[in-house]
Amino acid sequence: MLRAVTLFLLLPLAAQAGPWLKQPGEQFLSTSVSYQMPPAGGDVSVNTSLYYERGIKKRLTLGFDYSLTPNVEETGIAFARIPLSKNEGPARSALEMGLGWYATLISAEPVAKATYTWGRGFQRKNNSGWMTVDASLTSRIRSKALLGKLEGTIGLTVSPKTKWMLQLSLERQNQMDELGITITPSFARKLWKNNYIQIGLLAQTYGSNNQSLGLKFALWQSF
């Protein structure tokens, strides 16, 4: 029991919380910007995003996830997270249900999203770490497009001020589209109190003819 409580307390801030719910009144905000360029050259793609969550009750966290690629697309989803696991150990699971919108330059439509998320904290020598797996389905209701995504993250707190992370995501829209693969190694450095800056590399591919490399910068704030 003591080990489980210790692991829970050592769980780090993360760009997204996985299955761990916020305590009532606790808040987390992540703002990020990423730059991607095809290896063969071309226009740089810029994406900005905002992720916010707040603990409402012990077993309820509400949040908002927003992403914008100028002149390409915009997505905003408000969600609720509830726990599925009843134990207080290092492994947790939760369900998220969300509603929002998806828009391009020529159209906009409502979307619905469901996410199953699992996570576990662990201890490695003198360092704490965590791993999460998220499986989600997003439905664009008017066009009937369905986006499936599987995302895994592993992180390690190597010092009181530094965290290392590796994230892998797989996504596919409908059955006939190319499989999208994104690998993001990154590190986060504590600035002050519960504020971190994250810097990472992005390697993304959608088939052999659609590849890009980039950088990601994010600011995490917990309050």
C-alpha cells in the first residue's frame, strides 16, 4: 500500500493526464506550438494547441482540447473523464467522452469523441516514471468520417527538474486512408513551481510520399 501511494505521489505532470483525474479545484493548462517541414522542402506547417482540465469532483474531471493549423483545419472538443478502475494502486484506467467541432476553410461540422485511457506509474532505481496508452475514436458527424487513434507514452523523471518522454501515435481516418505514424521524443524542464517547458522532435509519416520532420514547444502549468 505504501509503495502504491508513493508511486501515485511521484507521478509527473504530463502534456495530457491519461487516466489520472484532477482533485477538485486542481487545474492544468498546456499551450504548445509545433513546426513541421517535409524532408524534400516545401511550406512549413504550423500548429498551435491548447489543453485544459479541471477537477470537479473526486471522480470527475472536465477539460477542453483545441488545435489549429491556420488555413487548414481547426478542432475543439470539450470532454469529461471518469475513472474505470476502483483501486488506488499505480495502474489506473478511465473513460473520456467529448463533443465539439471540426472546421476547414470551406466547412464545419460537429464531432463526438470517445477515449479509453490506461496508465501506470513505476519506480526505476531512484527515479519515478509513467506510461500511458490512449485509444480513441472521433466521429465527424455530418461527413461520417471516422478517425481512430492509438497513442502510447513513456516518461521518466530523471531529476527534480527534468523529465524525458517518448510518444508514439498511430492514426487512420476511415478504412482506406494511409496509416499515420508520429514519433515524438522530448524533454521537459521545470521553470518555477509547477511550470515546465517541453521541447521535442516530431517525425511524422502518412505513407511513403507524405513525410515531415519538425519541432514542438510547449508550456505546462499546474495550479
